[in-house]
Amino acid sequence: MIAHLEETVAEPRAASACLEELAVLLCGAGLYARVNLPIGRPPSLHVLNPALGLEEHVIIERCDRGEWWLRWGWAEEIAPASDLGRAVDTIRRVLGVGV
């Protein structure tokens, strides 16, 4: 029972830690980013391009193989969570940074 509880608590912590790291990178790349931690729901990341007013939500989920993946709110893949550089590049492109 305790092991299951630890797994249940560890999953959201790992997901939110990854999103927090991504938020720092995105803020350094000219975007605003805020991690949302709603009670009873998975964490997500709200990302805004302040220059254009474009915004999107990024979620993190485990895929069938057990790897963490970053996805848009509509479930399209952005990048594996292990490749935050690729995620930053994709998010910047979609939100019009440097276009």
C-alpha cells in the first residue's frame, strides 16, 4: 500500500519538475511560462508569446513505452521530455518567436 502511494505521489512530482525546467528554458527564450498544478488533475504548462499574444498549453504524459512526452493540449506530440532543447525550439516556432 505504501509503495503504491509513493508511486502515485512521485508521478505528478516528476511531471511538474520537468515542466518547471521547461518553463525556465522558455522564459530564457523570450516567452512567458507558468506551471499549473490543479488539484486532482495532471500538471500543465501555460506558455505565452507576449509580443504576439499567442499562447498554448503543454501537457506531459507517459507514452505506451513508459517514456515521458510533452504534448500540446490537443495531444499532438512536441518532443520527448528527455529532449527539452527540441521542445523549446518547437514551442518557440509554433508561438512565432523569431519568425
